[in-house]
Amino acid sequence: MHPYEHLLSGPHARIDLDAYVANLASLLDLAPPGAELMAVVKADGYGHGMVVLAHAAEQSGVRWLGVARIAEGLLLRREGVRASILVIGPPNLSELRVAVENELALTIGSWTHIDAVRAVASATSRPVRVHLKIDTGMHRYGVMPEEAAAAARALADAPNVVLAGLMTHFAASDELDPAPTIEQQRRFIEACAAVEATGLQPRYRHTANSAAVLAGLANGSDIVRCGIATYGLSPSPEVPVDARFKPVMSLHAVVTRRFTLPRGDGVSYNLTYRAQADEEAAAVSIGYADGLSRLVSNQGWFVVRGQRAPILGRVCMDQTIVRSPKEAQVGDVVTVVGARADGAMTLDDIAEMTGTNVYELATRLMARVPRLYVRGGEIIAWEHLLLGERDLGPYASQP
Ligand SMILES: *Cc1c(COP(=O)(O)O)cnc(C)c1O
């Protein structure tokens, strides 16, 4: 493998492939008997790196991969991923043909999309696999339940179109109250029955996301479309992952300066923190342009030499200052985000401090932060998106 050691002397993310594969297995355990798992790797694997994770999921036996955009599916095909790929969001109409040529299954949830997919299918000899999205209450994408039967027929009757599934998406499965989800399930079952009454029997019906699986609301979903929990993250504080799940990503950076902050002096932009006494401090090579929210200024902490090091003052674009253990030195690798067991800030902590969710935080990791993929304690692959450099090790596509 190309050397990666130099990447350890700056900000970097470690991606724990063993945790990822174990999380996939736990989700399959929690899913209804016989259900197939779709590992949702959209948005570059929620910031974790979609190419390597898609390969790892495929190798562990996962049947389905979920992406939001056709371009994301194309990338996986280019990288040699063979599993079934569903574009779970509204597909870009100008890319339908290339999606079909690359055997990406499409989610179709509007009459515009129905017409477009019929047109593309009539101009090809390949089967065009589609899943009809029914809007049972999220009111984002999908045909209304009353239209489902007609929409299903319009798809199934078109030459080369294979209506492979019926699906819907829950709006509130990450909340304590199951009532909205149960109502969506009821509308979905009714719409499926209307489709079946026209003589159609699509192979799949699917509803569940991570939260629905964790909350026991995945009944009747023969594919479970799981993203956030595969990364070991909780959909919400109300619907957490259980103790089996482990966070896949940890974020690290390096001490670039050790110094004493003189009593009475402020630190970082606008001097929002002032030292009450002489304080040991360290500057660390990570900032909000790496993906660390500026809203953790004066609230968050890193782990330096195994000890909690509170953030002093504002997080800058590229650097952050923390109170430092005495023994810390320039060059020390610190943990910025990690597991609670290591005393590190978790994405849950940051979500609470900053008023957002872990989905947004994970996907905020920037291209200049290289990723190191770890399996069995060894770094087996890495990528640096900004430089366009990588070594995917066992996951490199064979030419
Ligand atoms: C993103 C997405 C998912 C995955 O949701 P998680 O909460 O991350 O498990 C499932 N289905 C659809 C339609 C999505 O857009």
C-alpha cells in the first residue's frame, strides 16, 4: 500500500470497518425475519466514505445499497460494486438513461418521473427496475395513496419497466410517539392493496429506516433501508442505538503548539475566553472548515493524552485552542470526536450543543480531512479527497 503515515500528522478521520460490519449485522438481527438489508451510503456514506463502505457492506453479504443521487450510484459502479443499488431520492431526469445503462434501480414518485422513465425504457432493451414511492404522510416525494394503483399500472404496463417494489418513507419514526408512523403504515398497506387489486405483485414492499428498525416499527418492510445506525449513530436521542452499536468514525488532529496562556489574557478570535490563572494550552490543527462546528466554541472538548481538554475560546477555520495536560507535546495526536468510553466528545454531544442532528454533523466532514480505514486494528485503505489520492487496498477496483 502507498504510505499513509504522513496523514497521521494532521487532521484525519479513522473509519472502523469492523464496527461498520458489526452494526450491519445487528440491524439485520433487529429487522423483521426474512427482510433484506439496504445499507444506505448516500452523501459519501454520511461522511464516512461511500466507496470503501459499499465494498465492505457487499463483502459482508448485504444485498442492497441505497444512494440519493444517480451520480452516487455511478461512482459505485465505476468502483466495481455489483450489489443492487437503489437511487432512493427523486432521480435527475437528464441522467435516467445513464442510470439504466449502469443497472441502477430508480425510485419513481411523480407523474413527471413516470413519463420520463417510460420514455427512457422504450428507447432501451434493458430492464428498467423501479420502485414506486407512495407519499403516506412525509409529503416530500411520492404519489398520493389514491394514485398508487394508477401509477403502478402506468409503470408496470410500460415496455421494459419492471415494477420491483412499493415503498414509503416515515416522517417521525425517530420520535417516542409511534402514532404517526402507525398511521403511515396503515395508509401504505391500503395503497399496496389497491395496487394488488389491479393484478400486480411487486417483489418488495419497504418502509423502514434505521429509527423504525430500532423502534420495532419495521413490520411488513421486506427491505430495511438503514443509514445512520449502520454508522453506529442514533437517529435521535429518543430512538437511540443499543449497546451493540459502535460509532464507525472518530476524528483526530494534532497539537501544533504548546504554550502557557498568561493570566488575564484572552484567546482566539474576539478573546471570548480569558485565563483566570496561568494556564497550560495547546493549539490543535482542526477547525470549522474541517467540519467541526464553530458552535462548540467554549463548550466542547478534545481528548489529549487521555485527558479531557476543554476548548478555550472560538473554534477558528483551521485551528482550535484547548486547555492542555502538562505532559502534552507538539505532534501529539488528539481525539476530536470519538466514543464516549474514551471520554471523547461524541456526535450526539455536539448535536446537543449545536442544536442539530448527527446526520448533519457526520455529512459535514470536509474533503481536506483524509480518511483512514481500519480493519483488525490495521489501516488497510485510505483516501484524501482534496488531493484525489488514495489507496483502497483490498477494495481497489480491478481494471
Ligand atoms: C436517507 C434515507 C434512508 C436512511 O435513513 P436513516 O435514518 O439514515 O436510516 C432511508 N430511506 C430514505 C428514502 C432515505 O432518504
